[in-house]
Amino acid sequence: MPRLLKTRFAPSPTGLLHLGNVRTALFNYLLARRENGVFLLRIEDTDAMRGHEKYTEALQADLRWLGLVWSEGPAVGGALGPYLQSERSAIYQRYFAELEANGLAYPCFCSEHELNIARKTALAAGRPPRYSGKCRQLAPEERLARFAAGTPATLRFHVEDGGRVEFEDGVRGSQVFETSEIGDFIIRRSDGTPAFFFCNAIDDALMEVTLVVRGEDHLTNTPRQILLLQALGLPLPAYAHIALVVGADGAPLSKRTGSRSVQELREAGFLARAVNNYLARLGHTYENNQLLGLDALAAEFSARRLHRAPARFDEQHLHHWQHEAVRHASTDELCDWVTPAARALMPERSRDAFLEAVRGNVLFPPDTERWAKVVFGDTLEIAHDAHQAIEDAGKEFFDIARRAIEKHGGDFKALSGMVQHLTGRSGKALFQPLRAALTGALDGPEMARLLPLMGEERARARLIRWSNGAGG
């Protein structure tokens, strides 16, 4: 019977969650959800970290905001915890001891200076840098003497030469690594803390993760982790290494290259559905180009559709999905999303009609505030191009428009029809001056929706201003 699919997201809480990290979380979540599997959250902090608690809380808040709710992990629990790496030290020490007892790991007393010289020598000779195995040959007495002298020591895993590590990557296909090119590697640092890929592999096995989806920058860690798990007799997960997200310059997306954190996106007014739809398509192909909820995104998500080429971040594509998310949001969602100032300007009776009128012309909460001021405010800012259209139309045009609104009120179709009949104007020459005088802009939401919300008195006052030949 096949094992239940179990994926995981295992962030290190050293800062706020950024787009590249959260895309990895989303991919793992969607794969698990599609198969009715388990999505695990594990926090890869360490005893040496300080002040990581605030980032641990922040990343959990980010995942919840996006709807990426984990079914096992911190705050949820599970039978295979604890789910914070800092609480699992005794587990790692047990496996260190097992490897040493079986002659598969040994202390290394080489200093960083010695290792740097060896690394440079190998590179100068055109060889890949790998550890020589120098400390593996030390006699037990020599090791004891160095420990007694207080010489710092790391712990290295012994890799036999002449072997191969082979696995099928879910994105990149067949992978083969020669053990002679790997060399003995450090699994415990000189300060006693475990190396990242050691505890990462141990936790995946003990927490019964069946599929590890992570960035391609971890691909070279995988053969080391496979060797470790095989040596300890622990189960191996399947692996899928996804292409990294890069910026416009082709460099990996990072805070230094303009990547924003999920928290910053949320505070800027991006909707969670927009972020999910954008990231799900960043390096993955969907046949359906409509805005999708998480269930629909999961139903069409497949490792076979993941791209091998780097995924290029495009702000305009993110804005496209933001536009779609705003268009499809409920009026209650939009009311919570707008700025407090916009909410204060909207009369309760007009709230839903106003949000329906402007949703196609706003991307972020401040946009709703601008239109709320246009529709419900007492003062109106006039854009330069709108001012020019007003001047070109002339006072008589607006005197006729004033009479039209006095006759037809908020019926924009009837109002514009009367102005067209009496002035002979049509097209842009008719509609642009009317829109400019009433809204201060040459484009925006449908006037047929805005005018009834604006009210006859406010609209009439704006038209009178220009029929009297008012200046800027």
C-alpha cells in the first residue's frame, strides 16, 4: 500500500518570509492538498539562534494569511514532534553517537585556516575541493590528546570512495553523484550544533516526509543526505528540486534585489488570492488562466509541470493577479481592505454600490480612498490633462451640462444625451469634459455608476464652477 503523501516546509526563522521562500511553501501545500496528503511545517531554528521567536511567529502569520494552513507542526501538534529544531538536540546527539560507534563518523581537528589553504590548492590544481581525510587517519591516542588539549573539533561523516549516489529527481530527472567528488563532510560543527543538512535529513525521515520539494540550490545536499539516511537505516523521501526565482538581472531574487516580504505585500494591500495565483504560476504551467482558489490551484498542480529554467519575477504579472483578485472579491472583503479614510467617506447605504463601481479601477487601498474623495468629498483635485479638456470645452458647454443635470439628475445617459443634442459634440469631445469636470480625471469608473452616488447637488456644484469660468 503506497504511503500517504507528506510534504513539508522547513524555514529558518532568520528574517521575514520572502516571495521565493513562500513559493516553496505554496508548492508543497498544493501537492499535499491535491493528494489529500499532509502538509507539515517545521521550524529549523537552532540553539545558537537568538531572537528567532518573532520571526517564527511572523512566518506562521504569513502562511495563515495566504491560507497555507499546515496539518502538522507548531501550534497544531502531531505525533512526530517536537517541530522546532531547537527542541530536538537530544535526537541529533543520538544519531551522532550511532555513526561514531559504527565507524562512520570521526572528529576533525583541522582549523578553518588549514581547510582554506587546502581548498585553494585544489582549485589552483584544477581539482574540485574536497576534504583529504587527514583526521580520519588519526590514532585513538592522538584524538584523545587533542581533546585533552581543548582543540576544537567538528564531526565528519566518512564517505567511501568509488561509490555512486543515484536518485530520480521529480523535476530534474535522473541524478548521479560520484562519492569520490563528495568527500568526508561535516555533520556537527565545532560548537556542537548540527550542520543544516544533517538535522534536515534526520527530521524528514523521522517525521515521515515522503516528498521533499525545495530549491535547486539544495541539489548538492541531497546525495549527502541520502548517504546519511542509508547509513542510519532511515527511510528516504523522494526529492524534487525547483528552479530558483530570479530578478530582472537574472540574479536570485532576494531582499537585496528588490524582493519584498509577505508582510510587506500584505501591508501594501495585496490580496492573498493574488499572491497565491501569481506564485503558483511562477515556474509552473497552468492551462486555466482564470483566478483560482486554493482547491482549484491544487487540482491542477503537478510536479511534471514545474519548469527547469529559472522563474523570472515580474511585478506586472503580480499586479495582473491583484487586479483579478480585486475584481472577484466580495464587497465585504473590499470593505475590510479599503483604507479607514475611504471607509469613513462612504455612506453606509452607498457602500456596496460604490465598491462595485470602482473595483475595476483600483489595485490598492489608497486607490479606493482617492475615488471616495471624488465621489463623496467636497473638494476635487483636477489633473493637468483634465483641466485642459475643461478649458477646451468652454463655459457654454458646462452651462448646458448644468441645465441637463437639473433636468435629469443622476441619469448620466440622459444627461449626456441632452448635452450632445444641444452642443453637437460626441465621442471624446462630449464625454471627456464631462468626466473631467465631475471627477477631475479623464478616465476611471463608469460615469453611469458614479453620478448617482455623487448626487445631483455635488455634481451640479462642480458643473457650475466651470460654467462660471472658474480657474484652476
